Amino acid sequence: MPTNNTMTESIKPLKTMTEWKLLEVHHEKIARRPLRDFFAADPERGEKLAIEAAGVYFDYSKHRVSEETIKLLADLAEASGLREKIEAMFTGEKINLTEGRAVLHTALRAPKNAAVVVDGENVVPHVHAVLERMAAFADKLRAAQWKGHTGKTIKNIVNIGIGGSDLGPVMAYEALKNYSPRWLTFRFVSNVDGTDFAEAVQGLDPEETLFIVASKTFTTQETMANAETARDWALKALKDKAAIARHFVAVSTNAAKVEDFGIDTANMFGFWDWVGGRYSMCSAIGLSTMIAIGPDNFRQLLAGAHEMDEHYRTAPFERNIPALMGLLGIWYNNFFGAQSVAVLPYEQYLKRFPAYLQQLAMESNGKRVTLDGRPVDYQTSQIYWGEPGTNGQHSFYQLIHQGTKLIPCDFIAFSRPAHKLGRHHDLLMANVFAQAEALAFGKTAEELKAEGVKDWLIPHKTFEGDRPSTTILLDELTPAALGRLVALYEHAVFTQGMIWQIGPFDQWGVELGKVLAGRIVPELEAKTEPDLKHDSSTNALIRRYRERR
Ligand code: F6P
């Protein structure tokens, strides 16, 4: 294990830390105190337990916490070395220990005059050089000046990628669709299931279509299979290998593999090993986003993220939005035993935000050993899930209100609508405020009785309340606002990883399945009956598939 690293500095096992034990004692004391009580005791709680910073209003008053809880959580963060670890990340220390890499998604949105040194080199000029090349390319496309092989204007952009090379870009495209020129069509292909490709190119003219092959490694099975199918699809119509140069560009860290595939490296936009896949939407992986919203808006997105980066780096933990979000997650996950977090955007354009967050949070913190290899004796990442409001209200909210599970919720909303349409926005906002209120305060048997509800119905109609939620309110869903939100969650995830003493930047857990699939492919494709050496279940499934396909 690498030494002399801020991450490995001797920190006591989490549950033996005084700060952890104090939280356990404190939890015993306040866990059963109703939110109604907290609010009654302090009429200003709703304003006191809210933070406004970096363009985000973060109301955490409807959490089962007192001011003392926040202090104790902040103490835990300090004692865990979070301050030093944030600094280590921002300054390019190789904090991704198992892969020996720096972690510098924050450098992707650093201003031109900043300096972040990795292996003796300032990476910021490289970041801006790529951004400028991306901007020149995006401007050409947006001005209808990028012509296909037969001279037709490119009107369709198809991003091929998976995981971080898909979820961030598709989420950002959907979120900011309203900023994109509608004569350009954007599609996203990720799944190795041929349906995904077939549907993505439905109705597209190959002469007017550009593929962005986005893959950090340029070896990912799904992306390579889709890229090869795209090449066949394009060449079938264009009938000339020279067409690749006008219809394919690549985003990758692996120039050699890009060349092997047949894409000219002049049409490649690079990034670096210090950008993790799920942290890459601010890098060249965001090329589709930049083409959709334009370089100036893309810079706004980066500026919004940078604003949140600076807030995270400098604000005291008790007033630090990402740190608090992470710590509140720990409070419920590790002290109340909550298993999941519902992310509920009251903005239809954010419909892919929960899916994007799933990779960010669960691929980062879904770990079972500490950085020095000890099995953890506490829970790590929560399960993230969610759907936009108000749709979710007519589906799974019943369980959040009256079910047996404790599910802390993140409500995300905007004061100004993307589309001013009659009363729609007031109705939407009334719902988000009402849901947080209902979850927190519920409805008592006494209140129901006073309303004349029959005795036998009272248990069914009672809402216990004390279901915690955060309301995250921004002014408007702009590129900068999206950047702020993304950085907020990135840093909340980092905060949790640091407290849990795990490594949030590797993903060894995805490897085994890839290796086994690689072994099974030739068995499925073999002309003669293969000699199967799996367990009896896998053998039988393979045989049945071969017989029946
Ligand atoms: O399999 C997981 C993963 O490595 C993710 O971490 C990553 O975002 C995704 O695959 C795609 O990887 P690449 O960009 O190298 O194709």
C-alpha cells in the first residue's frame, strides 16, 4: 500500500473514534424526538437550519437533527481528516490509491489562471486547450458548417458510451435540452443490447449523422460493439472508408486504441487518467453537452461547478452544503439504519438525474473494505433511487409516507420554471413543499378524530411523520445551476467515502462479471457443443440458450 499519502495517515477504526461514540450516545438521546417538537421549540428553525451558498438554498431543517447533531457530525468530519483529504484531492495528490492516480475532476472546471500540478506538470493549460478544441468543433456543428462525406450538413449526433461516458452526458443533455437548437438531434447508445442501437438510429440519415465514441479506456465491450455496429451502419450507406473522418469522432484517454479503431486522432478529444469515468461529464466526455448547449453555456456549467468546488473547499463543515449533505446521509445510514435515499427532482428536465447519481454514489461508495484492506463493520453507500415529482407521488410515495422503511428524501426544485405555462409551476411547487411538510409532520390520530374520521379508519389514515427530507432550491435550471448540483453531489459522495475510510475512486466490483462474460461469449458462439465447466445452473442456462435461440 502506498505510504506518505494523506489517505493512509493513521486514522483510528471508525467505530472506535470518540466522535463516532459521541454520535451514538447522542442518537440514543434524540432519535425518538418528533420533528413537531423540534419546530415547536424553535420558531426560527426553518431559517436557521438552512444554508445559502454557491447559488443553492439548502434547507435541512426537516431532518431529525438538533444544532448539537450538526456540531457532532462536523466534529466527526474534522477528526476523520476530511479537511486535509479535500485539500489532497484538489491539489492533485494520488488519493485513488488502488489505481495510483490523482483525482482531479475539480481541475476540469478550474479557471485558466489556476495551477494544479500532477507529476510536476500544471494540468490546467491542458484542460483549457481541450476545451478550446471542443468549442471550435461544437461551433462548427452548431453553425451547420460540419459537413458529412457527401456534403450534407450533420444534423444528428449519436453519443456511444456507457457508465460515466453515457450517464453524465445523457443526463446533462436532457436537463439542458431547452438550450439546444432543435434542428440538431441527439441520441445516446449505451447498452450492448442491439435494441438500443437499432432504436437510436431509427429514422436517421447516415449522410447527416455523426457518432461520438466516448470511452475513457476505449476497450469497454459494450461501447466497442456499438461503435463497430455504427461503423458498419455508416459504411453500408456511405460506401467509402474515408467517410469515417467526417462521421466519427472519439473522446478518450487512449489514443492508440482510437487509431486502431480507424478514427483519426485529429478527431479525438482527450482527457486524463485523473478523471474518473463517473466524474467525467465536465471533461471532453461532455462533448455532446457542449454541442447541444454551445461553448458559452458549457463554460457556465463549469463555472457553476467551480463555484460549488470553492464553497466545499473553504466553508466550515457546519455551513458547508456538500459536507452536510454527506454527513446527514451518514446520520441516517449508520445511526438510524436507513438503507436508501430517494432523489426527487421537481423538474421534468432532470428525469435522468437519479440514474446519473446511482453510478456516482454507488460505484464510488459501494465498498466493503477500508483503504487499508480491513472489512468494514458498518454500512457504506446507501441505495440511490428516484423519479421526478409529481409522477412519483402517484406511485411509490405511499411507501415513503406510511411504509415501514425510513427513506430520507432529497427534493430538488427551482423557483422559476423552464416553461411559463399558466398555473403549472405554482402547482408543481405547491406539491414539492407539501410533500416535505407531510413527510415531516404527518397527521395524528387526534387531528383525524377532530375531523370526524371514524375510529376504525384512523389507523389507516394516520401519518406518523418524522420522515426526513432536504429541500434543495435553486433559482432556475440553467447550465450553471446544473454544474452546481453535480458538484454538490460529487462532494457529498466524497465526504461519505472519507468518513467510511473507503476508496471512492476505483470500481473493482465491476470486473468479475466482465471477465466471466468474456469467457462465456466464445461458448455461446462455438459451432460445436462447448465443454462447459461452470456450475450446473450456468451450464444449463447456456445449453438452453444455444438450443433455443
Ligand atoms: O464498468 C464500469 C466502468 O469502468 C465505469 O466506471 C465507467 O464509467 C464505464 O465502465 C465506462 O468506461 P469507459 O469510459 O472506459 O468505456
